[in-house]
Amino acid sequence: MLSIRQPDRMIPYKRAHEVTLNLHIFEPSAASRTGSAIVFFFGGGWNGGTPAQFYPQASCLSDRGMWVACAEYRVHSRHHTDPRAALADAKSAMRWVRAHARELNIDSHRIAAGGGSAGGHLAAATAFCPGFSDEPENDAADCRPDALVLYNPVIDNSREGYGYDRVKPYWQDFSPLHNIRNNPPPTLFMLGTRDHLIPVSTGAKFCEAISRHGGLAIFKTYSDAPHGFFNLKDDHNPFFDQTMNDVIDFLEKIEFLNNDIKTTT
């Protein structure tokens, strides 16, 4: 059984309108450290949610040697902000980690972004959607991740997708599906077949676009699973175990994890 840890420490990465935003850090042991990292963004429709959503995944991956952060970001219910602020914070978090990679003992070329639902949107948008930044965009601290781990992510913000009414004036720039460019990062896309927000056809279309632009896209579907199926809400969730195994296989495939370290979920 997986032992769910609490963060080893909190690191502030940004001050925005009198709000301090932190990264909840899970450190790998020195013996297992791989040098790779992942930053998780929680779900909640850009309205609510908590970084603790991804503590179980963070515990598992840090046990496997990854440096893991679960990021705070501004949401409407607490900060009275719109989705653009959430994306600006996600980009700030990715830039902060890359800029501090050396002192954190991580490889600046092996930093992944992950998330679920609206948090999956933020992870994908750091890769594909220019703009929406509070800092200058530069190569020295690039916000674009080197890999994506996406749990039922919101990737279509058009009228036919999710959140259109909230992002209508800028949806074309905000929607990852409509901004995929050449050389996209390797991507794992996980989706339940009973998801009421993201159709399987939308996930397939997104992954096909990544492949068409020269990237690796692995599309995993989970039979009869609803939206949020991957969350470990109780002591045991078979879908958590399945997705965690698929995440580990993906990260091994792209050499973010070593395949000789085993963790029981």
C-alpha cells in the first residue's frame, strides 16, 4: 500500500497582488534521485481545489526518485481571479523551477508538468499557449515543460469544449488543442470513457495533433471511468493504481525514471 506523505517543505515561488504562492515539495532520497522533476497543478475549474489532490502521486513519484512539486495558484473562489491568472501562475511556477534547477539538483531539460481537469489545462497550456505571463518569456527560464502527464485535462476551450463562457474573449489563445505547434513535448493523456466533460473523441483529436506535429502522444482510456476517476479519495482506488502504473511506464519510456526502482501502490 502506498504511504501518502506530506510535503517535505514549502517554497514560495511568486508574490501576486498580496498573495504568496507556494510549491509543496516532495524530495526524493539521495539514493533514488534521478534528476528529473514534475510540477502538478490541481483541478477545480479554475475556481477551487487544493495542491493536496496530487499528494498521492507526488509520494509515489518521489519514492521513485523524482523531485515533485504540487503548485498553488490563484483561483476565483479564493482570489476573485479569472482563468488567465491561473495560467500566469502556472507559467511562473514552471519558470521558477527551471531557473532554480541547479540548486534543486534537478536536470533543467527533464522538467515535466502534470495536472487534472483544469489543472491539466494549465499543464498543457504552459507547453502550447504563448502569452498569459507575468514575467518576460525567455529561454533561460522557459515555462514550457519537457513532458506532459495529463489526467482528464481540459484541452478544448472552444464553444464545443469546456469553459468557453468564462474565457470567450480569448479562448482561441487559451485553448491548448488550438495551439499545438511543432516539436511538442512527449505527452501521456489519461481519460475515462464516461467523462461527462471531455469526450474521448476530443482526447484522440488532441493526441493525433501532437503526433502530426512530430511529438510522442500516448492516449490511455479507462473503461466506465468518470471525470476525476484517478483521485485517491479512499484507501484504495483501482483507477489510481492503473493510472499510476501508466504514468511510471511513460516516464520510464522517456527516461525520466529508471526502470530498476520499484514502488508498491
